[in-house]
Amino acid sequence: MHFNARLLLTLALIALMSHSNWAQRRTTRPPASKPSPTKAEPLRPSIKVEYDRFKDRTNISVGPLLVDTPQPVKLELGAMFNFDGQKMLFPADTVNLFAFSTSKDFLFRNNHELLSIIDGQRVRFGEMHYDYEVSGANAEESMYMLISRETLLKLARATTVELQLGHIEFQLSREQLKLLGELADRMIAVDKDAKPPLELLSFSFDPVLDEYKGDVQNTSNIVIKGLTVFLDCKMPDGTIKPREGYVWRGTALGPQEKSEFELRSARDFDIKDCKLRFQQFLGGDIPFIDKSK
């Protein structure tokens, strides 16, 4: 499969967020002959920025990066994230980690769990989403999972990273870790001229309903999807406890659209010790301008 086609397939998997068992869709099995073990080629990749003018979406990715494996398999690893529009208006908090495998046999159909040893510390990433197809005599397997920017940085800043995907073990080179770090930097590289995409129009307490409520407006030219509101409150013991609220039109708040939101009250905090924030589902905090005062 051509790389661009595989990359588009992975992006589609992210959008669908399907949890179905894709591995059962085909039963054709390629011949069991074994190719020679692969060696990683000299590093030539870089961060890729691609804008889809039809979907008005920017994709930023690194890879696929070919990794050294003692087994007869071509294994590639990469990561990507995207945002709507051509300018990044708020940070991204999650990134899609993906892997592509080409071999003469199915190596990950029954086991696609990702494990790691990062600077001597064991870290379990968990099961990756899985898909495959047969191309001639080859089995082409695709896997992906969402990880946080914090986890990506942990990989990028490590001295040694050993990974095990299924039963295949491999290490990431210093150059590959550096590229992951550059991608993590891109996730918070908000356009310097970008205006906060949200405006807080009102915020008050309703004693009858015993809740806080307000109005927020999307002043940007993009659709903000998965909008959530939080009230981070300082408890008597000094800890910060986030209280999640509900944005009525939070599923998809279009350009210039307004929405009400609400947060249930509680008696164990003082509103003076609370901070309001908006967040995108599986994303970062969204800056806003407070016009409620």
C-alpha cells in the first residue's frame, strides 16, 4: 500500500474511533515464506505539514520511521495530530501513535499490545487498534492508539526507549526520539497572531437551580468540536478538584455561534477559589476572553 494511502486510512480510523474487531473482516492468508531481516535506512524524514483545503484541516505528522528488527518484517512507526483550519488556535493534548507492518505472515493479528521500557522503567501503553489487508504475497498490518502529549514527551526526552509491539522488540534511535520531541513542540505551537477562539459572555450563580451557568461564543472561523467546561476549585486541604460541566452545543459549536453551559454547585468550595476553563474532548485547554464582567 502506498504510504499516503495508508496515512489517509489511519486518519480515517481516528475520525471514526471505531472499536470493532477489524481483524475478522478477511480470512485470506498469504504464503508463509519468510523475507530477510530488515535494517533501518539512514534517517531522512522530517515533520510534515499538510493542509486539506476540502476538509479545511491541517495534519502534522512524523514518519513512518523504519525501525531495526531482528525478525523478518518491515516495521514503521510514526505519530500525527491535526487541527481545523490553517492556523492553530489552541494547543493539542493528544497525538495518534501509529505503526505499519509488512511481512509474509500476520504478526500482530492476535497480539497488538504495545509495551515499553523507558530509561529502565516499564510503561504499558495497552492494546493498539488494529486493521490489515493482503497485498499480493504480503500481509500489511496497521495499528494506532491515542496517547497524551505528556507521554510523547516522556518518549522523546528519554535516553533509551525499548518497545515491544506484539512479540516484536525494537528500539528507537536518538534521531527518531528527537523527531518525536519536535512533534510534541508543534502540538503547543499556537499561532502567535491567533486570537482566543472563545468569548465568555456571562457567568452567574442560579440559587433556584443551585448551579452556575453562563454563555460562551465561538468567535473563530472554525467549528469547535467536543467542547467541555470545567471549574477547577481549590479545596480546604489545598488540592485542586475539577468539576465538569455541560455545554449545550458543545458537540459542534460553529463559527460565531453561542451556547449556554452549566455547572452543578456544591457546598465544599468557595467560588473565589475557582478557575473556569474550556477544553476540547481529547484536546487541550481552549483560551477565551472574559467579557462577563
